[in-house]
Amino acid sequence: MSRLEQQINTVQQQLKTLRSQARKARGHAQRRLTRLERRTRVTLERALRQAEPTVRRAMVEATAIARGLRAGVKAGVTAYRASGRKR
């Protein structure tokens, strides 16, 4: 076997090894990605579940404050109009 054929065989063996290593690395990366996606989804769902009641309470409070503010403005306008303001 000539030197060139020997080099070709060596390169083919190296390629074979590299292919198997790449396949294995791809599998590990896929598993890591799946695990990371699942952890992210669980963390997000947990955070939403925890934050939702607080946000709902805040919305109720903001609605009540806005209602009171509108009533105060309306009463102030009525009082201003009722006063004998000079034109």
C-alpha cells in the first residue's frame, strides 16, 4: 500500500471518529436544551402563579382609587360651579 493510500485510510478513520463524537455531542446538546426549556417553563409558570394574585389586588386598588379621584373631581367641579364665581 502506498503512502498516499495509508494517509487516506488514516483520514477516513479520523472522520469516522469525528462523526461519532459529533453525533454524541448533538445528543447531549439536545438533552440539555430540552431540560433547560422545561426548567424555564416551570420557573415562568411558578412566577406567574405567584404574581397573579398580587397584580389582581393592585388592579382592584387602582380602580377604587380612580373611582374616588373621579368622584372628588366631580364634587369639586360642582362646588366651583355652585359658588358665585365672578365672570
